[in-house]
Amino acid sequence: MIKAGIIGATGYAGAELVRLLLQREDTEIVWYGSRSYVGQDFASIYRNVTHATQEACRDDDMAALAGIADVIFTATPQGYCASNITEEILSKAKVIDLSADFRIKDVGIYEQWYQIKHASPQFIEEAVYGLPEINRQKIRDARLIANPGCYPTCSFLTVYPLVKEGLVDPNTLIIDAKSGTSGAGRGAKTNNLFCEVNESMKAYGVASHRHTPEIEEQLSYAAGKPVTISFTPHLVPMNRGILVTAYATLTRSVTTEEVKALYDRYYQNEYFVRVLDPGVPPETRWVEGSNFADVSFRIDPRTNRIVMMGAIDNMVKGAAGQAMQNMNLMFGLPENTGLKQIPVFP
């Protein structure tokens, strides 16, 4: 039995972790951490788990949790994990951080984009970027996982094969991404009120979104050289889902069959990446509630560019599901344990 604790259990990502972990027979949640609801029954906050748990929320005490848990999930804002993690904690429990604290290897870039001082840069080098499709073996051996962001997960999986193989010029890459409002978290914000987002759509974080350096860093590893992209996210009036449409200039003439074979070769053994037929656009409704990522493409010979498309559920593959996927690898379990849910429709 794996004993799991969640710091930040009452945020959207934390609550999604609870939903997924409670469905497992091999895992026990031993700590529901929450600064806002200490002493209150978790099921009174999220009634979808009524009768599945009778546990009350506890404070966010990572050091105390390390004494009773095998794995700690920190579903917290930037800065919390870095400010609280210690060698003693890592010697007792594995840590999967859903914030950006350990995703970016250059501490200067992290501090520039997130506008906070990194509290524990000594752990940055050790932390493994938790995208199983590229770092599976490193994840298995890790103590500290930097769970990827939702936009970077969808963006990277969508364009990775072509960047890795040099079929596109990565510095011509434009990523247009759209997310449901759950991606902004559960905190009360005027801009996320129903009347503010319903029947509307808007770009935000234009030329300044904090996921930009994370995407660039991972694509630079894939390309073997520095990569600079244009990344623009948009807020759409739906609860869940991310849709990425990416554009890049081809470095040589390719056929649809050649590109499809490339995607198939890279993802043929990836349970959670579904390569659609060429020209079939991914849709968020076909991944909702699941850990799947759907990817596809279309070549535009008129402009010598290729359009690459991807869709994920930002709460599952973009956050909690991927964190549990990483947990499975760290404990030597089949990667899809507890994550075989078919997408919900309608």
C-alpha cells in the first residue's frame, strides 16, 4: 500500500489528485493538506467524493507529512515547495511538485519569469522533469519530480517528433494555445467570474506567459540547440481542456505519409499519446476526464509550413494524471495504473 499525502488538496489540481487516487486499491491518502480548510471534512468541500473519504483537512506541514507518507504531492503555488523542501524530507519520502519551482534548470530564468527568489536552488539539478514520454528512466530513479505545466505538456507532445528529427525550424515555431478556466486555479479572481468569461474568448500573457521558458528549455533539449518560440495562450469559456495549434516552417519537403510514420514511430509505445489520422483535428471533448493526449498535423505546401495540433485535459494529463503517472514509474508500477479512464462524453 502506497501512502500518499497531498499538500494543497483543495485546489483544483489537488482535488483531481484526490479523485484519481481514491479510485486505487493500492494507495491510501494519509494527508489532505489545505491552508484554507483546516479541520473541515474534505468531502464537504468536494461532494463528488462523499462516502469515498471521511478525512478532515490538515495544515500544509510538509515536514510532518514526510514522516508518514511514501510520496508527497505539492499542488501549491510557486514558491511553496522550494521554501519547504529539505534533504531530510527527501530522505523519507518521494516528492512530486506540481508547481514550477523545479521545472527550469536556470535559476535566473525562473526568478525572472516568476518574479520570486528561489529558496532551494541546490535541488534544481537533481529534480527530474516529469514528462514520462521523454524522461521515463530518470523518473523511475528520482526522489524529486518537477511535474510539467499543462501548456508545456500539450505543446511539447504536439511538436516534439518534428523538432527532434529536424523537420521543422524550431525558431519559426508559433504556438497558439487555448485553455479552460480551471487552468487558472480555484482562487477567486474577477477576470474568471462567469460573467467575465462566458460568451467570450481572449488572449492573455501575450509575449510574457510564464510557461514560455519551460517550453523553450524542453524544446532546446530536443533540438540540441537554443530554441526561441512565440507562445500565446487564450482563455475559453469551458471547465477543462487545452487545445494547441502550432505552426513551423519545414526544413525540407516531406509527405503526409512520412510525417505520420514519424509520429507513429515516436508514440507507438506510448499508452497515453494517441496519433490521429492526418488532417483529423484533435478536440478537447475527446480527451476530457482522461490522461490521453491526442495529436495530429496537416502539411501546408503553399506556405512550406506544417500545422501541428494537440489536445489534453489540463487537469489530468496537464496536472494530476501526469503526477500519478510519475508516481507509478517511481514505485515500479505499470504506468497506466489507475489512469485507464476513457474520456467522458458528452
